[in-house]
Amino acid sequence: MFDNLREEASKPFYEEEAKFQSDTGTTLDEPAIPSRFLGMTAVQRFVIAFMFMIAVCVIGVMGLFVMNKIGF
């Protein structure tokens, strides 16, 4: 396992990466910029983030009620 560790460390790492190419014909040095993140559009990501923010606010208010920090 550690037999040729010094030889491996002296080799440049990027030479091995340059051998591989993706299906589009570009190398790993030129990453493709995806138009969608996690398969969602910008509007869908905004709705998810907004729903998460509302859930955090509701849970926070419920926690304040339980700890008797606020009340009616």
C-alpha cells in the first residue's frame, strides 16, 4: 500500500484527470455549468426556501409559547 508513496506524491495530480473526458467531449478542466440546481428552477428553489423559513419561524414562536416567554 505504501510501497511507492513517494513516487505517487511526486507525480502531478492533474495529469491523471486530463485523461478522462465526459460525454460532451470536454475535459474535467472545463466543468459544464448546469442550468438547474437539484433539478429545480429558480422559482421552485425560492418556494422551498420560503416554506423552510416559515416553518422555522412557526417552530420558534411555538417554542417561545412553550417556554412562557411570550403570551396573550
